[in-house]
Amino acid sequence: MNDPITWQKVARLDELREGEPLALKLGAMEIAVYRIGEREVFALSDVCTHEYAVLSDGFIEDEAIECPLHQARFDIRTGKSHGICTDVDVRTFPVELRGDDVYVGT
Amino acid sequence: MFLRNTWYVAAWSWEVGPAPLARKILGESLVLFRTAGGALAALEDRCIHRGMPLSRGEVDGEIIRCQYHGLEFAASGVCAKAPGQDRIPPSAFVTSYPLVEKDAVLWIWMGDRERADPALIPSHRYHSEPATFTPTRGIMVPVACNWELLNDNLLNLTHVGYLHKKTIGGNGQSHAKAEEKTTRSERGVSLDRRMPDVDPPPQYLQCYDFKGKVDRWQEVTWVPGFIQIANGGLDAGTGAYSGTRVGGAQFFGFHGITPESENATLYFFSQSRNFKLGDEAVTELLHQSTLITLGEDKDALEAQATRCLETPARGFADLKGDTAGIQARLIVRKLIDEERQAPARELAAR
């Protein structure tokens, strides 16, 4: 049985801009929140699985985040690695939109 | 392997007059000069006759005359006269490179001549608007390191608080922890750094009165061969990050990074400012401070280059502050790969 999810409000939807991830810490976890289009929001671990760089310092292209240092790429929707430098995916966190408030679950 | 299709700084305008200037760029020995009529010339520094450096010769009117047997070459590289005969062999020409003057700088194109568009030359208005900006006199510092190490140096400014404590540093930690954002484009990288609410560094305090803490910024704009750094400070909370800066100590650095050869770089630098315009004592102060700072960089880069050349197989660990430098190296690699795939062109005089 899974541990219960703790939901925390991280931002209002209108504070999130596509192409500009919001980096934050929830407890000990470094997480980045990404907006795609009108109302899709995703939350990924912000630590590259290769050499622990901060992914949100990187570059977004084609709905993937490219690590600023060694160009590892991870799908923003799924956290899946594109196989550059590392095959280890980044962890994803559930996101809920409650009205215009964005909640991330850890 | 160098990137050829880009404009590089060859010299400051003030460096090139009727006396020939010998300079090596991208591993090629060149002679730079200005004719009596004002034409600019960059020729291969090798007389086609028997290989004598043309820089040992003299400029006379519109030609340069070789010291050895007196062959004369125009700015275009065409042989205008071969002493002792009327007919000049078709092979008697020297390679010439486009050399264009802009904003007190001479820019050279070492690549495919057809692509040498002067509209691509970076602007640096701070050299050309004395009513608004006062520049220091441009200097050139040769550094015995590969040019990309100098790019790395200027694109990772977390070094400033440690290497340059005495001049522009301030506090090491405030540099290492500055808020940074790197953006990139096809041929360029921008790095924006902010250091809000910090003590002004010694260099600022020597020439400007702040009320106390300052909001500092460094905005680095890199394209191959040229880096522009806007930096400075405003009294804390007076709009440094608002998009419009009024007053304060604002500086605009010109950094021309020209590969001399594989492990040698020509580093061209000037510093312009928006305050105490025309005040020669301040200009001299900044000039002297610049010499110290650049001397610190030169010394450190040469030590780094030596060690890296000794250890070609040993790797590197990248840190947060390396992002902009890494992106610049990727762009250079991509551009060089693109050049390699283009068909070779025959060198010809015009």
C-alpha cells in the first residue's frame, strides 16, 4: 500500500509561464513545475540523474527539458530520459489544478 | 581547427597606420596596414616571390613593397609591380582578407570571402558616442592559452570574487551565489547575473560614490570571437533590475577574443562608462585597474593551459556556473562541423 500523498499549493496557474519552469523545494525534494499550453502542468524532480545538475537551469525544446551541463533530455510529461548521458528517468510528481491553484503531491 | 566564417577582431583602429603591423590570426601570419588613401589591408605576411615577410617592408602610397626584391602589392593582394620586368606572372599575388573598420575596431574575416558580410560585425556603440559613454583606450593582451579557455573565463563569472579580489571582486560568495540565467540562440549565448544588495567592490568605490549597498549586475553576451559585458551597480533598490537603469556606475566591456594559434589568443579589451564622462583621471584609474585584472586573468589562464596541455586525457567536472561556457563550446563545435561539410573554396586575390 502506498504512503498517502501530501498535497501542497505551489503557485497560481497565472504565475506559471510556458518555457519558464518554477524551481522550488518541497521538504527535502528539489522539484521543477512546468506549464505546457493552457492548463497542463507537470512536476519533475529537478536533479539530473546524470551528474546532479539543476534541470530547470536548462533549456526547453519540444516538450523536453535539456540539462544545462551535459545535454541529457527528459520528457516533461513523463520524466522519461531520451537516453543521452543517462537512461535513468527523473521522478515525476502528481499535479492537480484546483480552480486556478496548482498543487503538487509528494 | 578554427571557426573561420565569423568576424574576429584583428586590431584596434589606433594600432594600424602606414607602418605595417605583423599579427598572427588563426595560425596564419598576416600583415595589416592602411594605405595613404585610407584603404585597409590584411595580407598574408609572405611575399609570393621568395617568402619574405611583407611586414618587414614599407607602405608607400597605395602599395606595400617587399623589403627583399621590391615587389609591390595592393591592398587587394594583387601584385602591382615586379621590379625588372613589365609582365607580372598570374601566380604573383598574395592572399588578402576583408578588413573592416567599425566602432574603433578593425574586424577581419578569415573564411569564405563570399560570406564576409560587414552587416554581421558586432556593434559597440560605447566606442562611438562620446556624449554618452567614455571608453578606455583599447588594449591587446596576448594570452598563451587556447581561445576557448578565455571564453570559459568570461562566461563563468563565479571566478571574479576569488581571482579578482583586489579589483572587481568584492565578496567571493556573492559572486558564486549570484542569480544566473543562461539563454542561447543559433550563434550566441547570453548570461544574466544579479547580485542584489551587496557591498560595492573596490573598483567601483574608487570612482563612484554609492550610498551603501548596491544592486549589481553582469550581463554577458557571447558570439564567436566577441563578448560584450554590461556590468555595474546602482544604489540598492533604485531600479537596477527594472529594465531601465538611470545613473549609477554602468560599465560596458568590449572583449575581442581572437585565436592567434592553437594555444595562443589575442585578447582585446576596453571598458566604457556612463558617468564622469571625459574625466581623464577616472579613465586612467580604470585603465590601470583593467591592466591588473587582465593581468590576473592572463597569469591564471596560462597556468591552467599549461596543466591542461600536460593532461590531455584527464577529464573535468562541470558545475552550475559552467552552463554558459558549455553552451558556447557546443555552438562553436556545431558551426565548425557545418563549415567542414561545406565545399572548399579556392583562394584568390581580387
